[in-house]
Amino acid sequence: MHTTNAPSVGPTESGGANEPKKLRRNLNVWEAIGVSIALMAPAMAANINPQGGASVVGRAVPLSFVLATISALLIAYSFSRLSQRFNHAGSVYGFVGATMGPRSGIFAGWLLAAAYALFGVYTALAAGRFVTDEIRALGIWKSAPDWFSFVFALVALGIVWFFATRSAQGGTRLMLVVEGVTVLLILIVTVVILSKLLSGSAPAGQTFDLSVFTIPGGSDVSNVFLGVVFGFLSFAGFEGAATLGEETKNPRRDVPRAILGTVIFGGLFFIVVTAVEVMGFGTGTKGVASFVASSSLMGDLGTAYVGAWIGNIITIGAAVSATSCALACTVGASRLVFAMSRDGAGPKQLSVVSQKHQVPVRAVGVLVLFVAVFFLIGGLVFRALPFDVAVVGGTAGTLILLVAYFMANLGAIKLLFFSGQHTVSRWEIVIPILGLIVLGYTMFRNVYPFPVGAAWWGPGIFLGLAGLALLWVLARPAAARRAGVLLTNDEGLAAADGSEHVAQKVGVI
């Protein structure tokens, strides 16, 4: 593959002396939705995320997803409003940088890139776990060791690298097709399970029980917000379409639609499916214990309520969904790293764009390498189980993501309500403020009191990476000044009518 290392402003070597360096703008709204949905990965999330919430809130997992859906909609408001004004491959880097200053933008951008990379750890290992479980279930190797998940995760990463270094258009279409087929299978099984619950023909006498939307007696109400983290983990990436702002044909129309549409679909899907999943296992102590222990919720339920064949198909589909999600994580993170490196806020070598496919190939390579090193260190150095490494990566990534969301909300409030441009109703300020409250309390509840034992790894990595990002920004004031100039002059950060910049010339804050 031929590559070019073009400067962030002016000509590049990829096309000709006078050709400006750009990503290829060829994606429609459905392909933008494909990245957001694949990054959110509902088929994978419905199989492997609710167990973490159940270990904290018991049968009330669907209640946690209701709260997570409301929270995601509050946050999606800010992203959709910002995307109506801005289109930039840096997503929150561009959004926050244009509204709150370049240092804040660089900090938020590196946080979001780190979150996507950590979600790559989680999803690649989830794919490995699904494949390992299927090998056992199909009798190919009934005693396949847990560490096989690492092997298949590496295979998944190889697939991710291959597609991420090709045209984004082909990858996004593949993501949407794979996710759509698997989600359809899950919904079919959900309907079958629900019909058996309502008719009283469930295999172990389980019944339709709306107590899944209530907190079990004796449980701490605040624990629901611990469970909300796993809900956020399921929604994580709904804003992924924003990173394709420079590759979407009509970004100021299509990207906001993709973001809001993804959240609405995801919320309905997760609430209904998790409710049926908990009821399908049973809302009693034994049922919740089986729920937590399941390695593939819909796979196990499909086997119990329909037949082993459908359970196997769903688990295989979830493995493909997880790989697709890892691909979307890499696509999103690479665009962030590319945009920041192009502006001098990251290593210039990572702004290299493929001459043939017009994608940031070096950024992709570094991110894939980071993911591989992360879980290999977890497995080989710390001797941790694959699923434990995945949970650590997912937890740390979610907490980092919440900080990036918090900063995007602040930027939206400043732009929409305190910039002197009255383009939205004043009452709408309530929406991002509520988003800030939910995000703030969820972060607080997950780091205080600080976890002990193995549980500290997720919050610990979160604090460590956030600290490194902050030090990087503070140690490079010249990069912040340069980024400020480039953000001010970037056509993707100009007003929607093209007549003036939405954000005034940003200062270094």
C-alpha cells in the first residue's frame, strides 16, 4: 500500500502538488448509521454486557438500561446539535476545540480515542470468547482452554486491520449488513421467548414478570447507577458517525440523523431484549445467578427455548458482531488520531493517508497494535482470564468516554446558549444540563468509594490515561496554539451557511 505523509495545511503528496489533503467524501446517511450501530454493536452488547449490570442490580438490569437510554438521549442532543454546525473527523476534538478552546479539544480528543481503543480491547476479546464457546458447544474441542479467546481475538484484529485500511465505504456497508442480520435473529428469538413466557410454556416455569423494572428489596438505589455503566457500555459509540463528518456526503444533515436514530433504535432494542432475557432466565435468585454466569445470553436462551441450532447461530453472529464493532472502534479512533496529528496535536507520522484508499493507515496500525499489546500484557504478564481483561478495558473505556461526553455537553451549552447566537429555544438548555448531572453522578458513583482488589483496574486505567492525556496537552502549548489556528480556519468548523465561523477565534484555555 502506498502512503503519503502530507502536511496538515497546504498540498499533499497523495494526489498532486495542488491537491489538498482530504478524506474521501462518499458516505450516505445509512453508511454513517452503519458506523454508529456497529460501534454500539447491539447484537454483541445484548449477549455479553447485561451480565455485568446484573451482578450489581440483580433482576433490575432493564431498569438500568432505561436510565442509560434516557441519559444517552440527553447526550445525543448535544452531539446532534454540534453535528448540525460542524463536520470534522476529530469529532469531540473539533467540537470541543471550536467551542471551548484547543487545549480542551485536544484533551477531549485523546480521551475519546483512548476510549475507542479500549472498546477495541473489549470487543476483540468478546469475539474470541464467543468463538471459543462455540468450539466447545459444537464438540470440536469440548475442553478448549480459556486462553484460546486471546488467539481468536488476534485473528479478529487481523480482520479489523484488513478492512480498516481499505475504503471506509466498503467497511461501513459490511458492518451494517452483519449487524442487521444478527439483530434480526435476536429479535425473532426474543418474540419466541416472550410468547412462551406469556403462554406459561417456558422450559423451567419462568413467567412474564415486570418486576425486572423495579429495584430488588434490600438493594441500594444508588447501585442502579453502577449498573448504568454497563448500559453506557452498550450505547458507547452511538456518536461514531460524528468521526465521519469529513467522509459523509451531507454531514450536517445526515450525521445528526445517524446519531439520534442510533440512540432511539438502541434504546428500544436494549430495553425490550434485556427485559425478555432476565425473564427468560428467571427473576429469582437462581435465575439471576444463571444470567450472570452466561457467556452468551441470547445464545443460551435460544438453545433453551428454540433449539441448539439457533443458539449456535446467534453466538456465531455475536462473534461477527463483536469483530464488526472492533472494526468500527478502529475506524472511529483512527479518524480522531488522524485529525489531531494533522493539526500538530499528535505525532505527524499518524496523519499519513493511504494514496490508494484515502484512509489514515498508520493511525489504524498503531491502534490495532495498542489493542493487541493490551490484552497480551493482561494474559501473559498478569495471567488474567480473557473475559477479565475485556471487562477492565470496557470499564476503563466507558469512564473515559463519560468525561469526553461531559466536555462535549459543556461545549454545546456554551455554543448554543452563551455565544450570542440564538438559534435554538432557551428552554432547551435543560437537556444538556440534565445530561451533565447524569454523567457527573455516574462517574462519581463509579470512582467513589474507590474500588479495591481487582475491581480497581478499570477506574485505575481510566485515571492513568486521563492523567497522561492532560500532561500531553499541558506539555505542548505550541501544539495547542497551532491547533487553535487550524480549528478556527477549518472549513468543517465553519457556520452551516458557510458565511462565518460559528465559533469565534478560539483561545488557548
